[in-house]
Amino acid sequence: MVGIRQARYFVAVAEELHFGRAAQRLHMSQPPLSQAIKQLEQQLGCQLLHRTQRSAALSPAGAVFLDHCRTLIRQAEEAETAARQAATGRGGRLSLGAVASAFSWPLPLVLERFHEALPDVEIRTQEIDTHEAAAGLLDRSLDWAIVRQTAPVRGTTATSLYADRFVAALPVRHPAAEASGSLDLADLAGAPWVWLHRHISPDYHDAMAALCRAAGFSPVPNHWARSVTSQIAMVECGLGVTVVPATASASHPAVRFRPLRHATATIELTAMTRSHPGALAERLTALATRLTTAQAPPPHN
């Protein structure tokens, strides 16, 4: 296999067409350079240069080889630059996952500001369920994730971004939809409920259940969703009522969101990384923490 040093030697001779000038350009003496080119030709099994006492000329094989050497050197330089940028958090690639509701807030703001600061970073994004985040981080298919709270997982680190309160989500035709002020959750005890499977997001499911128990009832689910977004979509279809994090409650004209009276339970919005994240993931966590602290989510309707 041709090495980068060999490629640099050959390019210098091929461009100068003179071993002495090429040696000066490479800051080395001529005999080692001549020997290196001879060894390269032996390695390849073909003549790259036609030599005279005063100059050199490219053979047909040498002309073809020159183009590939230039490409090899350019790619090596690009790889070095990319590695340095990634090490310092100024470039590279970042794979992130997020629960569906985070694509409404705060992810758009976070990614906009991140791209403004680091336009050369390539970001690849996918929707995930909370329970998928740790596995994705540990198998390195993800570098960063934003989820609805999660129990600590060995090898990962969780950073709280926002303590999200719950609101009731009601179909627009529900009797309590147009009332003003806060709603007593117990008033919804007998309504058909849209619920979330526990394995999708255990902390979120348990917080919903605790909220209802604190209001004096345990809802009987009529419909099952796999994300906060699909919960709201089912409510929008008129199938039932539910509770959702307030940050997920913007821009749904067929759903009415009501604050809850006496409800103190919250669900954390959390950024997750590996325990030893790269510089890019660290910068994204720092940015998300700063933005979610400084800027409130949009109000619900």
C-alpha cells in the first residue's frame, strides 16, 4: 500500500521534473529521495519516471499515478482537519435522537443556534422513544439524545433541561374545552382516556399515573399511544382525553389544553450522552441547557 510520505515524494518530483529541485522543496537531500522513488517503482512493479542526467519525465503510468497521489494527499489533509475539528468541537458529525414532542420545543431553537455557531458540523437526527436512548448511546448509533426523563443507565449521563408541568388535553367539542381557568383533573375521571404504554417511557407513564392518583382516581385507558405526539393526535380525533407535558401543547387547533388545579407533578426533559461524550455532544448539552434556562417554551392554546 502506498503511504502518504511516498505520495508526497512522488508528487514533488512529478511537479518539479527534477530530483534536485524536488529535494529542496521537501527539505531533504537528493540521494534519499531518488532511492525512495526507486523503491516505490519496485513496489508498484512499473516505471513512473523516465530519467536523464538533468531532468525527469513522467511515464504514462506515472501520469495516472500522479492524479491518484494528489487525491490521496488531499484526502489525508481533509481527514486531519476533520479530526482536529471534531476533537475541539468545531466540526465533524453528530447523530442525535429525540422524542417526538422535542421537535416542537426546544429542539428547533437548539439546532438553529448550534448550526449558527458550528456550520461545518453535520447533524443526523432521528425520532426515538425514551427507552431507546441509552441503547443508542451505548452502541454509538447516537451521540446525543433528548428524552422525557429516564432512570440512570451505566455508561450514560443525563442532564436535566426543563421541569415540564402537565396540562389536560381535551377534544375541542369536550364540555370543559372552552371553560376558562384551571381544571380539576378529577372532573375527567369518567372520560375515555388516551394512555401511553409504560415500556415506551416508564418515567412519563408513571408520572401520568401518579398525577391521576393524586386527583383521586385511576383512569381506565380506552386508547393507546406510542408518543406524546400520537396522544395529542388521538385527542384531536375526538377519541378521549389525556394529560401531556405543557411544552408539547402548541399549535393543535382541534385540541384544547387546560392547566391543572392543584397539580404539582412534573416530568423532566433530559439530555443524555455517553459518560465520556465527545466535544460536540458536550457543546450541544451546554447550549441546550443555556437555551432552555433562558427561554420559556411557547404557551399552550
